Amino acid sequence: MSGKTSGRLTALQAALAAEHAAVYGYGVVGGRIREGRRAEARAAYDAHRVRRDALAREVRDLGAEPVAASAAYALPFPVPDSAAAVRLAAELEERVAGVYADLVRATGDARRREAAGALREAAVRAVRWRGGSVAFPGLAERAGTAREPAATGAGPSATGAGSATPTA
């Protein structure tokens, strides 16, 4: 496998891991969010499932085994109520946007357009959840916050580019 293909595969696996964590996180959001925002949470959950499935197919098309979802993920903070669920949804989207920014950098042509579209969608959802935006969504180094790089693509990091940390 060439270095370019290897870098692309690593970025795809990281995006897939982030999507797995986002799907899990939205399960928590859906259980805590107030009725008035439940449809929004469901739409985001469905969007992440579709992206997750497409990424898994793309990884398989490259001849690799897609990174598996963890059985559970540690959330970045407790989610006891609807307000915390809204914060979690915004956090999930910001972390997914960061991973897609990495995928934009690692790929070209049609895959880059797809990754840019996913980055845009996550950034828009984050703004809707948070009620405000950042100057460069998905680019923590430009927004003034540090973001750890995706470690191995085996799972997202609670403080890094993924959505939550897998638990044993």
C-alpha cells in the first residue's frame, strides 16, 4: 500500500471511529434531550449512521477491515439533563468536524468534496446545538484551541478528535 493510500486509509478509519462514537453519543443525547429538540437529535443520529456506513464501505473497498465500534464510550462530561444533552450534541459535532478536517487534508478529488461536505454539515449542526460558531470549524489550531491528533484510528479520544473514549 502506498504512503498516500495509507494516509487516506488512516484518515478514513479515524472518521469512521468518530462516526461510531457520534452514533453512540446521540443515543445518550436522545435519551436526555427535551421533546422539542428530539427530532433534531434523531436527524443528526440518522445522518451519522449514514456517514458511518458509507465510510465502512469505503474502507472495505480499499481492502481493509473497518474499525469496529466500541461496546461503550466514556462521555466527556455527565449528561443528567436536557441542557447537558445539548452541550454533548455540540461537542460531538465539533469533534466529528475536526476529524473531517483531517480527512479533507488527507484526500483529494471526490473524497475531499465528500469530507468537506461532512465537515460543513457537522459545523452547521454544532452551531445549531451551541447557538454560536467558531471562526474555523474543525480546525482547532486556527480556532485557538489545541486538539490531539487521532491516535491510531482504533477509537476516538475523549479529549481528541473523536467523540468519546471507548470503555472496556
